[in-house]
Amino acid sequence: MNQSFQELIKHKFPDLSRGQKKVAEFLVNFMEKGSLYTAGQIGKEAGVSETTVIRLAYALGLNGFSDLQELMRKEWLSSAELKEAASKHAADSAAEEKKPFSEWLSPVDEKELSQAVDALIKSDQVYIAGFRESHTAAYWLYYKMNQLRNHVLLSFPTGFLLETLCNLTNASTVVVFSLPRYTKEALEVAQQAKKQGAKVIAITDRRLSPVGQIADITLLAGTTEHILSLLALSQVVISSMQKRDEKTAGKRQEHLEKLYAEQDIFLE
């Protein structure tokens, strides 16, 4: 099987029963426990029966619980090795940027953050979507990213234009903020972006949130109860982009400073 454990869960998640979905979410969030616990222990932790845990394995197309646990164990060990390697390289820019925001950014995966930054730098255009409460963070990310690169677009607080999404290509990237309570617009933007072949980056609270299930890259907010969680994560993305592509960002900033001076925008 070529799919990783998390890819398999994401692919099969919509077809799972309610109980199986509870087990799947538990295993994604607590992979270490899932790798070591018995089916009965997992069921108790997830609030379902042992039988439901075993049935999940078959629903995923595996031969049984032992195959599920082996797949999960391999991914957990691989993830643990990556985390250990990352901790030994404190000079890494993304890791350095996380330190001031540790309270808010504990779930951020360094590998996915790096992939997200790479996509945002190389894309022909970036579309940022955030609706209702999430729009504040989306606007901040849009404003800051416009200082680093061109062709950055933003959704409206309560909707979006299909005419804008129509311009997306397979070289485009769409960033979608999707937090409880999940909005229909956020999911629709992500779905339309996927149809256009664009890469979708979800900024959400759970890997298996509605947008998280279909995103190519998922960045998890530390806590969804405070806007600072989203702003801190957005700042890490911006700082990492600036450090990775200093030349482009520097040229654009220099041009902007000339425009600011000509328009006499700032007092100091």
C-alpha cells in the first residue's frame, strides 16, 4: 500500500460510520497511543466499542487491526524521527520563528510549514479565503503577503466571486481559514480550488475538519479560542517566506517604500 496512514484516513473518512470516524480522529490526534494500545484500549479512549475499532481497519481496506496498527506505527516512528531531527537544527528559520509564539503554535508541523512556504513563494497567484470571524486573520495575511510578492487576492468576509476563482490554475495556491463553526463558503472555496487544479493550504483546528480533509497541506492553529493563534501562525508563514526568498521580498519592499514616500503615507 503506497498511501500513508493519514492519507488513507483522509481518503476514506467521508464513508466511515459515525463511530469509525471517532476512532479515526482519535488515531490521527494520538498516533503514539494508537501505535501501542490494544483495540480495546483505543475503543475505550475514543468512546466506542472494541468491535468498532476492528471494523475501522476493514473499512479502510486493510486485512485487520494488526495491519492498521503496523501502518500507523511506521508513520508514528517516521514522524518522531523527523521531530527529533528538527529539534537538533535550532537554526532552522521556521523553528526559530515558532519560539515567541509557542503558546499558540504547538501543533505546527515543520515539514508542512516548509511545504506551505515553498508553495506560496512559487505560485503564480495566491488566493486567501477567510469568512466571518476568520476574515480578520485572512486580511492580515493578505496585507503582509502583498508586501512580499505580487498577485495576492482576498475573499470577502461573507463570500467570494466565482469569476475570481475561475482564474486559478494548477500553479496557484489557495489558503483557506476554516475554524469552528465551519462555514459553507470555506469548504466551497477549497472544493472549487481543487477543481481548478490549485494547491489548497488549510489553516484549521483539526486535520479532519471539512477543509482539512481535502487540503494538500494542513497547518493547525494552537487554539481556536483566540485570534492571536491565527495571527501568530500567519506571522510564522510570512517571516519564513521573507527569509527563504529575501531577494524578491527585498526588491518589492524597496519599491513599496518609494511609493510610500511619494504618497507621504506615514508620519515617521
